[in-house]
Amino acid sequence: MKWLNQFLRLSAEEKKVFIEAAFIMYFSKIYLFLPFRLCIRTLKPAAYFTNPVSVEEITKIRAAIYRANKLACWKNTCLVKSFAARLMLQHRGIGSVMYLGLRIKDGKELVAHAWLCSEGIYVTPKLSSEYKELFKI
């Protein structure tokens, strides 16, 4: 019930963005079962968007993604969270760049990670500087 009390304390705008984030994360989870080359076709390049960027809007989306992820009954990977945040930003006309990278763990295992950045703000975190950027969308 703690999460319900926290939800009720949110403003109407934050509730709306939270619910949107939950639905888009669920959609992204299912959508990413398609081949990745098809998924990225729905993403527009950051240069496509010319709207003035509101840092408050970006941080609101970042908070909504974080909250929705905590309450999800399924496990969201960094790719799902980044893709969902990218769709939410894109819907608002805000450009962003999604990065895909790798790092070597314990000298023998490759670990993949995705993170999203908009206007110098990490919407989904990079986590470590050890990740080497391989691809950006």
C-alpha cells in the first residue's frame, strides 16, 4: 500500500505521465520482440525535432519511467526503458539519442547496455564509463 499512497500524493500531471510511462513500457516490452531493425524505424533522429526543449519535461519523463519500472510486474531491461523513454520524448517533440554499448565483465563476459540522453540529461542512466558506445540512434 506504500506505492498507492505515493501515487495519490503525485500531482495530476505526474499521474498522467506515470500512467503513460507504464503503458508505453509494456508496449515497448512486447514491441522489442520484433527484429531490432524494424523497431528502430519508428524512432526519428534527434535533428528532426526543433521544438524548444524543457528540462522540466525531460526530468518528469525520467521520473515517470523510474516509477513505472518499480511497479512493473515484469522485468524491464535497459533497452525497454530507453526505448519507452525515447517514444515518450518523441511524442512531445523532444529529440534524444539512444546509445547501445558493451563492456567486458571479469575479462571474459560481454555485457550489453542501452542508455538515453536528451539535452545532456541522462534519461536512462549509463551506469558506468566502462561501456563503449557501439551504436547510437
